[in-house]
Amino acid sequence: MKQALEWGEGDVAQVHETVNRFCERRLTAVEVRRRDEAHEPPYDLLPEFAELGLIRAPLPIEHGGFGLPWGQFCLIQRRLAYNAYFAASILNRVVTFGAIPIIRFGTKRQRENILPRLLDGKALVCLALTEPGAGSDAKGVRTLARRKGDGWCLSGRKTWISDAADSNYLLTLCRTEGETGLTAFLVDREIAGIAMTSLGKVGNHCMPSWDIGLDDVLISDECRLGPIGEGFSVIDSALSFSRASMAASALGTARAAFDLAVSHAREREQFGRPIGHFQVIRHRLADMKFEIVKAELLVEELARRIDKGESVAEIAPMAKLASTETLRFVTEHGMQILASAGYALESPMQRYWRDARLYTFGEGTSEIQREIIAKTIGL
């Protein structure tokens, strides 16, 4: 394991071999199915990710990271998600909702106190953004932060918050009393006044979601992340990285669903020959492959621009839109090709299919991605 902690930009083959061995050991088909059926979240994987160097991989060297190009991190995400989306997703969230916002906007004290625990897999930050009346309209947040002495008093409600009950901190956005903008805070999960209720879901059983009530939660000003009134920039920055990682993860799962459909088409016989010999199935699989490769090229270009420090305002929503819509397309057609075999609970296809439905509206709906793209062309 010590070798993994010495990764550099030139150690790509070693990185991939490390991830492959991890997947073969910890993310077998039997284990992934067991976790899904048990609704067991993957928090126990975080210390292992830390030991393997995966959490530090894409982060700047000056902040304890390894400086691996974002393009290589996306390949890690794709490989993990090929076996288990939940593994790629939890790695994504600890990096993009935790480490990156603290590195980019945190105070020296926040970086010293919180960042090392995140990098060691001993802490987790959840993004507490969505509210009953503020989803796609993130600027419509109504949770209020009022000045209370030298600190703040938070009141409001957040909903559909992943990992909330098991996180150490809530990265939340509040409307600041007396200010026109929104302010971001890192709220300790154990502070009095926070109540949570579990929310049931159709899929993504390894990613628990919660409804959160904030009832006069008192925090110090040291919990603020970034300047007063500029919290949307903090969240938007986190989401840019998160969506890039999410896009890569979606494609990893799309590849797994596609490979399963191809295998079935070769083995399943009807009318005396494999169903893959029939044009209707062959063309369906060709379309699935076509959509995957198109989306992969967009995600690779997004990663290249992130690594070059170029603007991603236009391509980030494109990559998120393309990858998540591709995953939905591939799993929908995969279910049709496998038919009853895919509908059976023991088939991974039914899990790919029901989990995929989240990603075209999670972390920004497909409609909002199109609106963002339209704005970049002046409409």
C-alpha cells in the first residue's frame, strides 16, 4: 500500500492496476448485490480509498494531494463505477463536496482541522443544498442565517441530502439576513438543533438520503466557508468538479450495462440462433455503443479543460447531460434486450436501470443543463 501513496503523474499504469485489484477484491458481483439488497452504504470503503491514495489522487500537491490529472481521476471513477456506482459516488463526494471546497475557499484553520481527516478517510462532508422549494432553482434557497453575537443562527429545511446522518459536516447554503446573496457554511453534524428523517427511494440503496430540519442551530463565524454573500460561488465550484466526476461514473456503469447486454445477445438463442444475429438487436446495441463513445469524448474533453485551467462553463453541463442521458438510454435498452432475465432481482441490469433514473435530475436536471448551455450561446 505504501507504493500507492507515492503516486505521481507518470504512474498511470500503477494507478489503474491498484484500482483493478481493489475492484476484484472488494467489489465483486456478489458483494455489490449484497450491499444493494441490505441498503448498506459504502462508508467503510473510505479508509481503504485513503490507504490506496485515491482520495488524494486529484488534489493539489501543496494541500497533501498527488496532483494526478483530472482526466486520470475520471478513469478511476469509470473503473470503480463499472463494478459499483456507489463506490465511485462516495469517492466523488468526499473529494468534490469536502476536500475541494475547503482547499479553494476554506480558512487556514479549516484546512488544518478538517482536510487531513478527509484525506485519511476519517471524515465525510455532505452537500445540503436542496430544499422543498429550491431544487433546480438553487438561488431560491430559503434557509436563513441570522447574526447571533459573533456567530450565526441557522433555521430552515433541507431535503434529499445524501449521507447526511453519517457525515461529519453539512456543506450548506443559506440566505444571509440583511444580505442580497447566499452564504456557505460547514456545519458540524453533532450541533444541537439538527433533526433528520430517512427518505425511502426506488434505487441507489447504498446512498441513503435524508430530510434535515435546522431549528435555531447556533454556529460560530469560523464555520463560514468563503465570503458572506458569495456562497453560490462556493457551491457552483464544487458542483463543477462533482458533475465531471459524476459524468465519468455514469459512463462506467453504462459500459457495464452495455457489456452485459452484448453478452446476453451472444448467448440467448431464439428461432435457432443467438438474438444478436437479428438486426433489431444488433442496431440497438450499435446505438448504445455510439452514445457511450460520444459521451466519453465529451467527458475526456471536460477533464482536459479542467487540467488546463480553462473555462468549463459550457462543456461541464454538456458532459453531465450527455453521460447521464446515455446511462438512461443504455439501461433502458439493456432491459429490453435482456427482457425477463434483466427484470429478475439477481440480474445487475435491473439495478443499473433503476439507479440510472436518478442521475438525469440529481445534481442538476437535464433541463437545467440545457438552460445553462443555452445561456452560454447568448439565449
